[in-house]
Amino acid sequence: MTIIDGKKTAAEIKKEIAAEVNEIENKGGRAPHLAAILVGHDGGSETYVANKVKACGECGFRSSLIRFEDDVTEERLLEEIKRLNEDDGVDGFIVQLPLPKHIDEQRVIRAIDPDKDVDGFHPVNVGKMSIGLPGFVSATPAGIIELLRRYGVETKGKHAVVLGRSNIVGKPMATLLMQKANPGNCTVTVCHSATPNIKEICREADIIVAALGVPGFVTEDMVRPGATVIDVGTTRVPDATRKSGWRLRGDVDFDNVAEKCAFITPVPGGVGPMTICSLMMNTLKAYKG
Amino acid sequence: MTIIDGKKTAAEIKKEIAAEVNEIENKGGRAPHLAAILVGHDGGSETYVANKVKACGECGFRSSLIRFEDDVTEERLLEEIKRLNEDDGVDGFIVQLPLPKHIDEQRVIRAIDPDKDVDGFHPVNVGKMSIGLPGFVSATPAGIIELLRRYGVETKGKHAVVLGRSNIVGKPMATLLMQKANPGNCTVTVCHSATPNIKEICREADIIVAALGVPGFVTEDMVRPGATVIDVGTTRVPDATRKSGWRLRGDVDFDNVAEKCAFITPVPGGVGPMTICSLMMNTLKAYKG
């Protein structure tokens, strides 16, 4: 059994990116520049954005953080997006989600220049990914594909079962795994809240990608020996032994499932670190045009 | 066993559209207008476009056919698309595929105003469909969903197996069937050329959508009793008894499969007629804005 070390892989990739940026600067080029818009003071969002800014530093990128209060108007936000779209010094930018309820998230996303949409949330990037055209793939699925590639997990002809049908994980993950590509070429089954027999279907899987957000959902009896299990879940569960009072728990009952697997990602330290890493890869790609 | 009569359903829908157009005109409005660009003289393309023009007539739409010779330049084609994008008298238009090899199909598709892209091929429409936003869904999957709806085929919690992963049928079909919608809410498995055990997977299916383009691929032993079978295949096979020398054959061995099914579509007369019908529905939608 191999534990897929997302933290280590992410660190390696960031080093590779930093080396490339170093070379660009040695040749007289400027560093890639990622901007982030953060609205309000949600704890989770603050942490995510702080981690993204930190990762930019590790990659040698320039980063900008643009803050708005909770009561910012949609118009003001769209104005800022327009400014970033037009700023040749900004290669890519993200708007940290979720946004306050009075703002139409989809309208905001669609306002982003698709060529700067390093989160890959703009419909045109979603569509390009589906068709198999070059574009920006959303960070979590892209990070998982990168882990499968770097760990040499065989995917061709394998049966991948994706648990969850969200727009940012389940659906793009399914599309990427079925594409005529490597990693890819899987038979793909997507299960979700309306699937009556998830347990049986998981037992048929060579690869399980769990993205339901239900802690410990995937139990030992659902995994066949030699399967690869990718855990996208990151739910905060109470933990009195921690100073914070909580810890992250994945969708997989890791302690009992791990020994049956060929490959498995832990939580934390699996898919999570790769997500920010994908954002860095997308930013470098945006920079290169 | 119910044979899903696509020809009859398509005729009904066209009547419904014609009634709506009639009402629009009675109120002093102009008729919806679909334009089609046809390059060259491929027999299949000529037939498809002629059928689309005919369907426009049945729906009370205005139609325009714009022809170019095989040697038209990409620039000239893009110019024409720009003209149609800007023409307020044209609600929607299509560029009949395939195009000659010297023309970049994706570049042509991306030049179409997404709000006039009634074929639903533009990446932004593909992405919107995936995310579940309003937009134009490509004709064949949209037509299949309409058949499932009108025949009251239960989809929620059912296992749908899609054979084929093409951009215009397999992938969008899978996405539509898994959406939180009705029809929809299926567990969806996508099989393709790299799937080693298609037979076994089909045996688990409540709904099979066959879009491989392999005549007679789905045989009786692959279908479980009570399944719904949707046949998207339309391959021309030699037939000496016909004047034309050929007949259309689907991906399903209809004669032996039909009796096991709850619902099945024939070829011809199943999915085929619905495809053009979807284009008409999309055109009316484009007209309404």
C-alpha cells in the first residue's frame, strides 16, 4: 500500500515552478502575478486566501490581495474585475467563494476574462475542459490528475467511481477521468445523493474519488483489495484534544480502508495541498499565455 | 414494451411550436429565423440541412441557407459568422459540420455568438450545460431528454449507462442524466472503446444510451428485463433490397432486444427525428431571448 503524499508532491511542484520562474527572471522577464479578491472575513476563506498568497511566495510569484467588506455592491466588485481583466500586469486572478448572498456568484464568475480565470470556474473553461480543448481546469480535479500521473496509477480501462456531482469536483473529475488521455481512459460512474446502491457500486471500483463531504462515508466493506482511493472530503469535526477544538476529516474511513488499497490519499496532506498547487500551475500557464 | 415513437413526438412538438409562432405573428411579431451555413456538397450534410430547412417550414420559422464552395477560406467563413452574429433579424444559426480540412472547426464554433449558437457547440454553452445554467444544449442529448420526459420514463435513482464519450452525444448525455433535475438524478456510467467489460456493465443498467456508432452492438444478453434502451446509432449499412442500396442501422440489435425492454427507440424513427426538433426548440428559445 502506498500513501499518496500530496504535501510532498505539492512541495516538489512548487520547487519546479520556482526554478522556472527563476529562469524567467534571469532572462529579464517579470514574475507571474496572481491576484485574489476576498470579500468579508469568513474564517475558512481567510485561511484559503492566506495559503494561496503563501504559495505564491514559494513559487516566486507576485501576489496581490484585494479586500472588500461584506457589504460591497455587486457593481463595485464587477468594476474591480474589469480592472483586473484589463491590467496587463496581472496574469490570473481569483474571487474567493462563497460571496455574500446579495451578490450573484455566477454573474461575477462570468465577468472574469476566461484567459485570466485560473480557478477554471468560467463556463467557457468548463466547456473547453469537457470538449478536451486547452483551458483552465478547476484546481481540485487538476490536482488529483497530477497525483495519479506522478504516482503512476494505471487508469486506462479501469473503473473509476466518483462520489458526488458538484460543479467544482465531481463533474469535472468524471470528465477528466473519461477523456482519451493519460491519466484518463477510465470507465466512469458518478454516484450522488440519489444513488440507492453506492456501496455495491464502490465495490466494483478500481479507483474511488470520494467528494461527498460526509466524514468517514467510504468504509472498508466498500473497497475492493488493490483499489486506489482518493479522498476529497475536508469536513471539520469536533476534536477536544486539539487546541483549535476541531480537526479535518475526509470522506474515507482511512484507518480501516488504507490497508486494502494499492494507493490512498490521507486527509489532511493528500488532495488538499495539491489544490493550491494546481492554482499555481494555472497561474504559470496564464503567464505563459 | 413501449416503442418510443420519435417521429410522432417530433411531429407533435413541431405542431406546438407552429401554434406558438402563429400566436406571435397574430400579435404582430415576426417569425423566428434560423440560418444555416453549408460548405461544399457532402451528401449527408446536404440531406441534414435540407431536413432542417423543411422543419423550419413546419414550425413557421423563416430559414436562410448560406452556401459556400469547398475551397472557401476560413476568413471568409468567419466574416459570414460575424455578419450573422450582428444581424438582429437572425435569431440563431448553425454551421453544418464537418467542414473541409483546411478550416479549423473549433475556431469557427468559437466565433459564433453563444446566444445564437442553437447547436449548443460553443464551449460556453457546453460549460453552462455542465454547471446547470440556462443555455443551448446540443440537439441529440436534448432530444433524448425530451423523449424520456414525454414518455414518463422514471430516471431518478436509476442507473444509466452511456455507451460513447463523444462531445456532442456521450459526454453531454451523461451530464444531463446526472443533474439534479427531472429527467435526471441518474447514477451514470460512461463506457467507451477503452472499457473492457461493457457487456457486464450494460447488464446492470436501467437505462442504456447507445452512441458508439457500431451497428447492432447492444445484443439481447446485454439488456436486463424492463430496461429502457435509447439508440443513437445511425450507420448506413448495405441493403440490396433498397433502391438506395443502404439502410440506417442503430447500435442496438432491435429485433432481439425490444421484447425485453420497458421502453426502446427504433432506428430510424426514434432519436433521429428528435434531433432536428431540438434545433427548432433551441431556435424558438433564441428568438424569445
